[in-house]
Amino acid sequence: MIHYILQRCAGMIVVMFLVVTIVFVIVRVTPGDPAAVMLGPDATPQDIAQLRARLGLDQSILMQYLFYIGQLLRGDLGQSIFLNMPVGRALIERAEPTFFLTVFSLAIASVIALPIGIYAAYRRGSFVDQASTTLAMLAASIPSFWLGLILIQFFAVRFGMFPVSGYGGPGASFLTRMYHLTLPAVALGLVSSALILRFTRASMLDVLGDDYIRTARAKGLVERRVILKHALKNALIPILTVLGLTAAVLISGAVVTETVFGLPGVGNLVVSAVLRRDYPVIQGALLVIAGLYVLINFAIDMLYLLVDPRVRY
Amino acid sequence: MKIKLALLMAVALALPTYAMAQEKGGVLNVATIGEPPTLDPMTSTADLVGIVTQHIFETLYTFDKKWGVTPLLAESLPEVSADGKVYTIKLRSGIKFHDGSDMTSEDVVASLNRWVKLASRGKQASGFIDSIAAADASTVTIKLKQPYAPLTSLLAFNNSAAIIIPAKKQADTMTEFVGTGPYMLKERKADQYIQLVRFKDYKPRSGESDGYGGARHQYLDEIRFVPVPDANTRVEAAVSGQYDYVDSLPVESFDKLKASKATQPLLLKPFGYPVFVFNTAEGPAKSLEIRKAIRQALNMEDMLAAAFGSKDFYALDGNIYPAPYSWSTDAGVKGNYNVADPEGAAKAAKAAGYDGKPIRILTSRQYEFHYKMAQVAAEYLKAAGFQVDMQVVDWATLTQRRTDKALWDIYITHSPFLPEPALIGSLAPSSPGWWDTPARKTTVDAFSAEADPKKRIALWADVQKAIYADAPFMKIGDFNAVAAVSTKLKGVDPAPWPYFWNASITK
């Protein structure tokens, strides 16, 4: 077990090193110049060259890379060119809306998808099964930004129940901030629920035909116990995997949804950074996101141990 | 009875004034197109930077309603010596910075030195400036090497701006945002809001408000600039009444805004002009005849219609400045604008020796109207026998690529109508496009050196003639800008860089 954990940690370090290097190279070879963006449309080439020198962008890519690696080894993600603050601080500031958006969306998705998925598998071929499968396909096909705009149109503009965009003004209370997350969380939750529902149904169908389910029923166990204890527990591994991966996608920033709703989250930060070519922010954010992916995958693997005694590392 | 009548008359006279009076207090929420790249307006020419920071920082001069230069931190317009080389600037007294310190000539000299060192427009002026010095605690003298008439306009402009900041806070990278403006920065949460609060020690100019000049009333307690980058969301936010002012909306939203109870559209007519800039240094467009053939092929009306839809939002106009700008002239326009003659253009291109090399049009969908105009232009150019290579990139890539002479032949941009023609970037030979001909030098230099406003108008006509003769860039037409204003918001006039120090909210 310890040997497995050490092996996984070593693998994670290699993955992170590759991520750092690949992101650094891609960012530098992509056309575009943060100095030109910062100075605006009427800046002269001389102004741009001077600012590039001030930012250290006139150095060779190799020198910039070595400098960046040195920074990372000191635990420093660098300084944002545009935000006038360390990248680490910018990410921490953006973590709150993204974290709660992830939690709310996952909660909404789970509340919808798990019971319906279980019931659809249990009553395979029924109206509920067919309707839920069709609706899940529909939800999976809807872009979250489109759904977001529709929700805005109805619940913010027509009924005035929710704000159209933003995350609350200065001094906004926790509840106000969460209130601003309602519509984006519903949009993301509905779209995410489709995948979770389909996995839940498929996974439940797999186990419902197994011998131990027939045995449990033969023993005279009540149906609820058979489904929720025996079947669901064994169907959980793929469901956990898809929940974990959905969480990872959401934590890494529901890029489009955050932009549509004007939420100051990680996704919005990354989009702005890419448009402005804020190299340190792009590099830092992608490094942290990749790190989260790696950790979530690791955590899922560890969770398998809890839900399935057959799994051994 | 007479007393009663007099009292009634007094009340009747006072009533309209009371009804018209703007209320003090309240918070204004402004939705902007995004987060400004910096809050230091010296170091950026981006409009968004100017819009936000003009409330925090002030310049010696600014512009009135008619785009004339008017004093702001200066007591009056500068005294200019007879030879046009010495500008004596008297400063207003009792002006305080947001940190409580008093503004003196020492601060102004330090700030202007930072401006000529860091700001694009300051560098443009620096070649003409011999020295900047304090004559006494409230007087600054700028000595020039040669007469340079655009100086006061450059000192008045709100981006790449000659803002006055404390002498002790002149670091190249600004970390403390201390100005003299009617509002001071309280908090900036990037991509969330920029919160400005009323500066209680602000000393407004006396008299009436006049455009960006005159009295600044500070009716509002707070102004919050909130980035809403998605244009559709901005429209919905305006219709729902979430924001009091929503900037830069698609023209298609006009009718929707008009039907709203919470907000109304605000049309700035005209706002600016789209421009096709030629690469006069390398490639096929280096040839003047080919540039003229390209211009001959294009139908500006179709391009504007594709980009802006209704004629309510654009105007066919070849004058670089439209009426009522005093700079408006039709010099050089006739026969050179909206010719829409692809067949004639094909013959002209052949005569000019066009060898079939693709014309590389560099454009971006960041501004959808640029892309739509490029599409129409490409069809007209193809009809004239040109090969066209549309290079659609994001704005950051465009701003980088346009600096490389080898990468493009035409790039598309736009500009608001700048109050002083000398501020137009493409007139400088260093600007991408690299227009550098004897005609440019003669006409632009004469225009820049002349101080007499009437003579300058005539000299600008010569510059416009040279623009049409040399074809370094093509103006496509005039276009209008749409914003949305809450029905509760008073005191906001249409402006290319909207300002809110005279705005108030009706409770």
C-alpha cells in the first residue's frame, strides 16, 4: 500500500513537470503579446519593445523557462502582468466562487441524476426510464452557456428573481454571494446531471443482473434494501469516477458559464489571462488545475478501497 | 395681496429648479466590457482604462462639449510665448491629492516627466520638449525645441494621459492609485468590481459643467465598475435593470432596450470610424497604385451595412472627421471614397503590375463588425481579380502581428473621433502601416507646428488630402455606439469615454 502511494506520488511529480514544461512552451509559441495588449491600440513598436524588456520577455525562451522553474522551486507562481498581484493570490481570490459553484452544481446534478438513474435502471424500459434517457441525451447536448442565457432570460429578466451577472458588490454577505451563484449552478448542474444519470443507470443495470442480487431477493430482503444496499454499493465505483471527473472539470473552472454570468472564478481568470496573454497567470492556473486533476484522480483511487473490499493496491 | 402674489411667483419660479435638481447620494453600478488591463492611465491607450481612471486622476487640461481644450487642474489655458516655444501653466490652488497632500508644481513637473518617459503620447511629445520646470510653487513652464500645437490636447487626453500624481509616488509600476479626481479608489477586486468613493476634499471648478470640463458635482456616493465581458449578458443585465449604465452594446439590441421599462438606449452619434490600414512598407500594398486599386474596388456602403445593419447606426462619410467637428472637410474625398468599381480596379491593378500575390487581411472577431467588413471587402477584392488571404486571429495576436511588416497587407481597426487630429496614431511613421512619404511629413509637420486654430483647420485639410493621395489607410465610414442608461439615472451625456461625476440617481 505504502509502496503504491509512493509510486503514485513519483508519477504525479513527473506529470506535473511535464505539464509545467508543455504549458510554458505552448504559451510562449502562441502568437500575441501581453505588452501590446497592456499598452493599448495606439502604442508604438518602441513602447512595446520597452515594456517587453521590463517584463523580461526579451530574454530567450530557455532563459525565461529556467527563471520560471527557479521560481516554482521556491514556491512562487510568479506575478500577474495585469492584475498587479502574485498569481497565487489571484488564484486564491478566485477559488471561492469556483469552489461553491462546483459544490452547488454537483449537489444539483447528484440530487437529480442519482435517484432517477437508479429508478430508471430498476424499472428498465418503463416510461420513466425512456423519458429520463431522452431528457439526459437532450441535457448532454445543450451547451451550458445557452442554457445559462435561457435561465437569465426567464428568471432574471422576466421574473426578476435572480441577478443576471456578478458575484455581489463590495461587502456582499455570504448569502448574497451564494444567491448570485444560483442560476449558474442550476445551468451547470442540469448539464452535468445528464452524464451522471447515464452512468448511474448503466452501472446499476450491470449489477442488478448479478447472482448476489438474485440471492438477496431469494433470501427475502425487502426490495429497497436490495437496491440501495446491495446493488448501489457495488455500482458506486463508476459513479464515483464520473462524479470525481465532473468535479475536476468544474473546479478547473466552468469557463464558459463563468464568463456568461460574469463570475470572478478560476475559469474567468484563465479566459481573461489567455485573451490578454498574461503568461504567469496562464501557467500558474493550469499548473494548479493539473495538480487538482491529479489529486482528485488519486483520491478517487483511494476511495475505491473504501467502497470495494476487493480492490487492493 | 402683493406679498402673497410675490410669494406665489417665487414658489412657482423655484419649483422647476427643485424638480430639475439632481439628488445627492446613491451608488452607481456601471457594467463595462471587461477588466481594464491596468489602472495607470499613463501606461495604456486602452479606452476602458481611460473610462475608469478619469474619475480618479485628473490632467492639467481636458475637453469641453465642443472638444475645445479647457483647463482642469490648470488655472487657465497656458500662456504661450510669441514664438510658440514656451508654455507657462498656472496651477489652481487648494487642490488636494487623495492622500491628503497638496498639489504643487513639484508634483506636476514630476508627473509630466513620468509622462514623457512612460506614456505613448508623452513620448510623442517628448521629441519636441526641451525642458519641464517649476517657475514657482504654482507655475510650471514647458519649453519646446520647436512649436508644437498639439501639446495642450495631448496634456488633456484621458488615455496615455498626463495625469498629475504626487511627486513621491512616481514609480514606473504604479501600486498606489492616488489622484486628485472627484472619486478615489476604495477597492479593486479584479474581474469583480472597481469601487470608487466620493473624495470629500475635492475642489471642483466653479461655473457650469461643460463636457469633461467645468464643475464636477460628485452627486453619487459611490461608482462601481463591474466587468461583464459577454455582450449578450450585458444586454440582459441592462434590460433587467441590474446596472444603471451598461457600456458598449451591440446595435441589434437597440429595440430591445427601447422596449424595456428599466432602461433606455443611449446612442452616441457618431462614435467613431472603422479603418483599413495598409502596410506601406512591404508586400503588394507597398505599391501606391495597388493600394488605390484596392480602394477603388471597395463598396463602403455594403461593408457598413453588413457590419452595422441599419442606417440608424452608420453613415457613409469619407471625411475623416464628420460634421459638426470643426475639422470636418471633404478635401481629397471626391472620387476616392466608396468608388465600388471592381472592374476598373482590376484594370488598375493589372496596370500596376499586380502579380496575383494574396492580399493578407488581418482581422479579429473580437470586434465582430471588423470581421463582417473584412468578409464583404474580400468579395469585392476577389471580383477585382485580387487573391485574398483572410487571417482571422484574436485581438492580442493581431496587435502583435501588425508590428511585423512581413506578416500582413491590410489590418482592420477602429477609432473614436479623437478631439485633436494629431492624436491619430496612423499619422506617425512609426505606427504599423509605416506611412512615411514627403507629403505626410510636409503636411503633418505644418499642421503640428501651427498654433492659430483657424489656420490649423485649413492645414488639416491638406493632411486629409495627403491621406487620400497616399492611401496609407482607408476610412470606411462613421458608426454610432449604443449604451444603456437606467431610467433612474440623470446627468449622463453620450460620450466616447462616459463619465459619471455629474450623474445622479433618482431614489
